[in-house]
Amino acid sequence: PGAGTAAVPSETYIQDMGLRYFDKLLIVTAGRFTSTEVEIRAELEKHQVPFYMVRTKLDIDVWNNKEDNGSEEKATLDLIREDLQANHGV
């Protein structure tokens, strides 16, 4: 928690929190992954720390996309999956 803030800069987050010594990590976000989370992922890969990226609150994205654009659930989920694959390789 707190990565990318003035108190905990993302550049030193892994070192400051000792994340490279964990067996596995979860990177959890609501909505799209931010540049800070992508930087953390890159550092974890560099130090060969296994991790999982979890995107929460999909139900809100599905509801918003239906209300705003008339999109069905499957179409929204497909867009999210495509974004994750294109931008994060997952």
C-alpha cells in the first residue's frame, strides 16, 4: 500500500518494503493497472519474484459500460481481457 506517493516513491518501493524477499506477491487494483503497478511488476520480474496481478471491481466496469454505451457484459469483459493481454501480457 502507498506505492507511488511522496512518502513511498515507486522507484524504491520494492527495496523499502523488502518485496524481493517474498515467496509470491499479489498486485491488486480496482480498474486499470497504473504506471506504478506496472513499474512494480517490472521490478519483480527483474528480481525473479513470482507474482499475480488481480483486477477487481469488474462488476462496476460492466455496469458502467452498459449504462454509458449499451454494451453487454461479454463485450466489456472481452475488452478488459484484450487490454490485459495487449498491455500486460496476461
